[in-house]
Amino acid sequence: MITKTFQGVTPERWQAIKQVIHSDLHFAIESDEGSKDEYGAVLSWLFAATVLTITVKVEHFGWILSHAGFHCEQDVMDALAKKIQ
């Protein structure tokens, strides 16, 4: 499990991040706090004021994640971080 905190995220930026994650990674985030299990990865998030915290946990790297180039949790977090920063 990997957790990363992003500082200085405005509400407008948070909306843009959710749209980019959905369009680029096909992972829908519909609230400011939650958790979702898709493609063998569990993504948890919390957006509070200007702080966004993301946690990634992958118990099994199936063909979908491997085909997308993800071979470890850090690969998944790195992809998310690129979309957030």
C-alpha cells in the first residue's frame, strides 16, 4: 500500500483531476472521499480544503494492469501523480 499527499489542490483543480483520471485512466471518482476497487487496484482518496491524499493498494496484477504498464503499486501511484501535479 502506498499513500501520497498533494498540497495546494484547489477545488477547481480537484474537479479537473477527477476528469483527467476518468478520461485517461478510466477510473471514476465521484466524491471528495471514498474508495473504489477496479481492475485489481483499490484507490482511496480524501480531498479536504487544499490537501488531496491518495492511497493505492494492489493485491493482484492481472492482465489489464500489466497490459497498461503497471507492474507494482509505485507504477500506479506514479501514473496518478502525473495526472495530479
